[in-house]
Amino acid sequence: MNYNYCWASITRRKATRLSLAAGNNKSKPFAYTTLLLLLLLHWLPLSAQQSDSILSRKFIPAKLQGTVLHYIQEITQQTGIPVSYSSNFIHLNRKVQLTGTEATTGAVLSTIFQGSGIEIAAVNGKIFLLRDISGTQYYTISGFVKEKNSDEAIIGASIYDPVTRKGTISNAYGFYTLQVPDSCTQVVFSHVAYETVLQPLPPPDDGQLDIYMGVRHSLQPVVINASAGDTVLLHGGYINMPVSYLNSYPALLGEKDVLKSLQFYPGAGSSLESSSNLLIRGGGADQNLYLLDGVPIYHTGHLFGLFSIFNGDAVKDVSLYKDAFPAKYAGRLSSVVDIRTKDGDMKEWHGKATLSPVSGSALLEGPIIKDRTSMSLSLRRSLVDALYGKNFLRDYGKYYLYDINLKVNQIINEKNRIYLSFYKGQDRMNISSDNPVILLFDDYNFAWSNVTAALKWTRVVNPRLFTNTTLTYSRFHNTFSQNSVIPLSFSDSLFVKGIGVSRVRDIAVNNETEYTLSNTHKLSFGGGYTYHNFAPTSYRTNISAGEAVKRDAPKYYMSEVNLYAEDQISLFDEHLIIRPGLHFGSLVQKGSVYTSTQPRMLVRWKFARDQYLEASYAAMAQFIHQLSTPVINLPTDLWVPSTDVIKPERSYSYSLAYEKKWHNDWRLSIDGYYKLLSDIVTTNTVLNIFDNSDLWEKKVIAGKGYNYGTEFLLEKTRGRFTGIFAYTLSWAWRQFDRVNGGRRYPYKEDRRHNLSMALKYQLSPVWSLSATWKFASGAPFTMPQQIFPDVDWAKNINGYLDERYSPFSTYQVNYLPYFTGLNKYRLRPVHHLDLGTTVLLGTKTKFRHTINAGVYNIYNRSNPFIVSFDQFSYFNFDSVYPLQLYQYSIFRTLPYLSYTFKF
């Protein structure tokens, strides 16, 4: 392909600082014309009288508005004066406006080229239009980058001048702004998921330039939005993952999951085997800010956290920030997971349906009004209750979930657009005490749901100024009930019914504004207001017939205000990038006011041969807390605000990263980080939504934390063979004055070694094989150093001791443990090998089919899912089991098969 990259600009630099135009005969070489004009200027000096006689010749245009070419041609036709120029640096179709006072050729040309860097010279009866290289003029192009067949906005596309190699990227709404020199006639638009577009530049005043890119029909999905020569700032603490990556590798039960896919990368792990519960650099799950179309999500787990609430059919783009947080993000300490859903096809209707062993999902998108209004609707529901029969439900309990994602996209005009998005996810679970497999004495009912809504208005104020205003609503609601029958004797029992409710509700308005001063200088600023409504616990219980006890939790009404500003500057021909930022946050409620000033800084230096060195610092504050004690990802934890007793949590993180790229295919990165945490919270007892809501603040303990480690990533992103090798060596410590004797101890999410490998080979355009292997050090846990029999429990007081009760006190021997320290032991390491294959059918027809099949945990590893230190006992004395450590593993070798139909 002949790219024709503005070679005239290079020729002019070699020849002379003054560029004299080739005449109307555009086939003449530019350098020859320049030399000829220099000779004319040398041998035929221009006198004042000659200039005046040509440029002062009377000329009155027929109209006051037109193109540059129109006026040049009109001067030649009316006056007979030849005008020599070059279209290399004069945009002939640019529209200009005269004042009406121009009456000579010189006056008309001066108005046309005012401020353009074009000089007018009269030589030997001709008018020459000259350009001084030192006076290069830049103008701004802007617009939206969209997918060709659907008008879907493309996030992270690279836009650059192929000669100067300067450029930008499209933002989260596909909008870009780029300043280009008037000597350049083409701009490159690239994205690894789409075909490269070489776009001829329109006249400077030709309005918004929207670009449509076709999907790249490569052999494999791509992983990273980067290519050689682009301007994407992929630093060590940032990962951008196109949705096509979800289908690349094997998945538990065939469920493709956004958060599990992020776990392939260093610094991102999970608390349990195959859980979607994302842990970043030793932080807790509550320290991640999850944004779904800009709306915060408080609980992300479905089915005990085995997969997340983010339906892969609805997701368009996923970004993970582990450090170097942009100033607009705040509210959490460990990471930001920014997820954008599909806008909807503006051209035609199409959809897909997927069936897996545990769920079914469907997507439908298309234009409501073609090229003006579109929608995207996705549905997902679990099929356990439908596929596995009544016997399975009786043995293991009833469970179902569903998700709904809806997005409507309205184009008002080329500068204004409105988005309306909605999400609801619901889980319901019932485990009966009479099931024959899970031996329980109580009936348990869980019901939790997320609801979010967002109304966004994006506006292109001018080519350099883009703004987004968002109104959001978020609600997390959780209900947990327990029905117990407590035997007082063989002839008498006590019935207890308890219902606990916990909820969080937010209403917010936010604004984000981007102002591009130049290709090397960009400002971002904005702010927002959030109204929080927390009800941590509301408890009702029925102790005996006719007697009801109700304890309503206090409700917390708070206002949170945020302001931010960020400046990104490129220096030394874009070898050095500096991005300072500042975020200010304030939480106001009755009885307390907290403020936080959070400076941010990123410094990135580009060396030769695509090598980068980056350092960053970020201060973060978290005004809300999750009080958790359970091991599995059930929503029995409490979200509580900072109060006059509980301070906001804070973190101060430092990172240093090195990155190297080879041949557009390979990427190597090595990151080191250190994070100091202060005022982080824990509890000194088991605390859940059944707890006495009036006392929860008194059970919170504040302390410190230290997270540090090194991350290594080697990645191949193109070709038939692609893959990831990631290794993390890390430490996570916690220290509380009233815990573990004030000594620091390993945090429960500390994983010393974490390694993952993901490989894929494309046998043909329609058939691929993949394999993944994951390894993680065992989780820390606490074991007693010694155990003593508690004789009083069994014999002296009939099982009552400090308000504790045992229905088996006549036979069961209770034990008192003696602990010397927290988390001094580790469980067995977790590792498993998964194999998968993907087959595409009907790729050349309107109706397409995809089959995904594979095997999870191919070598049948018994990994710890839950570990408990128990003594099992039932109604029979002979059924008492010894007190010991029990490990429960739920995922052995599991095959899966899923089918997707597209149209």
C-alpha cells in the first residue's frame, strides 16, 4: 500500500526554510519549483513599484464567501495575473469569509490567508504563494471513531500523523482531538481489533471528522490496544481488555467472565479457586471500585462468587487500573475496574443466544431509528433449577439468578448524544434443613440484588473541548433469613425465625471535561456530588409465639463532594510524559466531616527500540468500608460509612515499571510496587446482618497495612500462537493494636507466589485450541497451638456458658483453643490445568454458530475451597467425629460444553 506520507514536508526541510509553491502545473516536482523561484528572486529583484502594480490591481470579488480555490481562480480570470501555489500546504477547499472592504488582489489574498503562515509575493508579473517552515500552521481535527457496520463507538483507537508520529487516542465515548500541521494531508487511524484507516484530511473548516473502521478479520482475538508507533499509554499498572478476549481461553462450566479474565495478569488474583472475587496487589475485595457505565457497584458476585454480575454479552470494553490512577477516579484503595457496555447497532438488528451447563443468555441490538437511535438488550438466567430436576434441588437447595442490561443510545446531532443505561441483577437461594446431602439444622434463605441506572449527556463544545455529564442511581439490597428449630430436650424445642436486611443507595451527578491545548498538552477536570443512604443492618426475630423483637439499624444520610484536575504534558518530542493530578474529596454527615486531598503523579520516559520506564505515585481515600468475616463471597458482609468513630481508609502507593515491545507481537513488563495503608478496618468478632445494629461501630478496629511486590509479564498478542505468562511475588501485612498482640501478621489475602499461563493456537480461521494453568500459594489461616477440653461446658452447667448453647452438651466434649498468632499457617497451594477448544460454523452465512468445549482441572487436583476446624456431632453419641481440620473441595475434573447462535 502506498501511504503517501507527506513527503513534501521532508523535502522542504532539506531544501530551504522558505517553501515556494509549484505552480498550477501540479505535476512539477516541488523541489524544482522551489529552486526556480529562488533563482527568480535572486536575478529578478522585485521593486516596490512592480509589487504595487500587481497586488494593487483593482479586483472586487463577486461574493463574500467561498473557497480558497474559487478566489484564486477568480483573480486569474478577471485580472489575467497567474497565481502559483502548491496544494501540499494550501487547503484549496477551505471556506473563507471576506469583510466586503477588499478592492484589490493583494487585499483579497491577505484576507484569505490571514494567520495561515502563507506569504504573498509578486515576481515578474506573477503572484507566488510562499510558506515559511518556521511558521508552520496547525489546525484541529476532531470527531468520533466508530465501527463501520454498527456505528458502535471505538474506545482506545490510535490517531496520529504518520510523519511527525504525534497523536492521541479516542476516549471512552470514541471522541478524539488532534492537531495536525497544514503540510500533512493524511492521518492514520488504527486499533488492533479493526482495519487501519488512512484518512485524507478535509479542509480545516470542514467540520467534524467521524471515522468508520471495519472489524479486523484476523486469526485470533487480540489482547491489548497497542501497536508499534501508536500513542497508547499502556503503563505497567493499566490493562485494557477488549471483550473478544473473553472467548479466548477455557472457563469453569463454560461461563466466560470479565473478572476472571483479568486474573490472568500479574497483580490480579482471587481469594478462592475459580472465584470472580478480584484481589489486586494484596488488597481486599472491598478496595476495588467497580464502575458499570460509570455507576458504582457494591457487590459483584453471582453463585457464591463463581462468576461475576458482568454479562460478557453486554460488555464492550474493560479497563483495570492497579496504580497511577487518573485523577477522576477515587473512593477505593486498590484498583478501579471501569466496564463499558455496548451502545447498540445503529445500522441493523442482530443478536445472539448462548447455552451453557449453568445458564442461558441472549443479546439483541439494533436501530430504533436508523442512524439516530439504537438499543442493546441482554438477558441472562441460571438454568440449574430447570436442567437438573427436582431431586437435585431437594438435595442441594434451590437457587436461581438473572441479569438484565439495557442501553439506549440517542444521537441528537453530531455534537450532542444521550445514553440511557440500566442494569438489574438478582440472586435467590434456599437451603432447607431436610435436604439429605447438606446436613443442617436450619432453613436458610438468601436474596440479594443490584440495580443501577445512568443518564449521560456527551457534548462536543468545540473541536478541543469535550464534556460528559452523568446522572446515576445505584442500589444494593440484601435479605438473609434463618429459621431454626433448637431442641431443648427430646420432647421440647424452640423455634426461632430471624430476618436481616442490609442496603446501600446512591444518587449522584458527575461531570468530566477534556480540553486539548495541543497534541502535547491536555487538561482534564471535573467533579461530582453523591447522596449516600446506608442502612447497614435491620433485624427482626420471633423468639416465641406472639412475641416479636425488632431492631432497626440507624440510617446514615451523607453527602460526598469530589473535584479533580489533571494535566498531561509531553516533552522532548514526546519522549517524556508527565501527568500530574489532584483529587479532592469530602464526606459530610451529621456529627462528622472528612476531607481528603489526593495528589497523583505519573512520569514516563520512552527510550529507543520501544522501551519505557515509568514511575508513579497516588494517594487514595476510601470513605466507605466493608466489614467482612465470611470466607466465600456471600453478601452477608456489611457496607458501612465513615462516622465520627470510624475514619476514612487511606493509601499511599509507589510504583516503578519497565516495559519493552518487539515486532508488534511481544510485550515484556516488570513492575515493582509498595503501598502503605492507614486507618483500614477490621472487626474483633463475627459481624453480619444479624448483629445488633446499635453496636457495630464498637466492634470495628482500625489499623495499618503494608503491601509490596514485583510483577512480571511476558505476552504475545498476534499470530497463530498467542499467550500470556505472568508471575507475581508479593507480600501483604496487617497490624492492629488490639489484634495479634499488636504484632503484624499476613493478611488473609496474602498469596506469596502467583503464576498463570494462558496459551492459544489457531489451527485454522474457524478452529482454535487453548490451555491455561494457574498456581497460587496457599492462603494464610489460623490454627491453635494447643487444645484443652472444656469440662464445664459438658457437665457443670448443661451447655450454657457465656450465652453460648450446645444441644449436644450431654455427650459432646467442647474444646478451648490456645492461639499464639494469627495466620501463621498456610493451606495447600491451589493449581489446575484447563483445556479448551472453539469451533466456528457458518462463518460465511447470516446465521453463525460457535461451540466451546473443554475440561476444567484436567489432572483432578483437590484444591481447598473451604477449610474448617470442626468436631461434627449429631443426635447419636456414636456419631461424634474427632476434632480436626477439614478441607472441602468442590471443583475436581469438570467437562463443559456451550453453544452460541448468532444472526
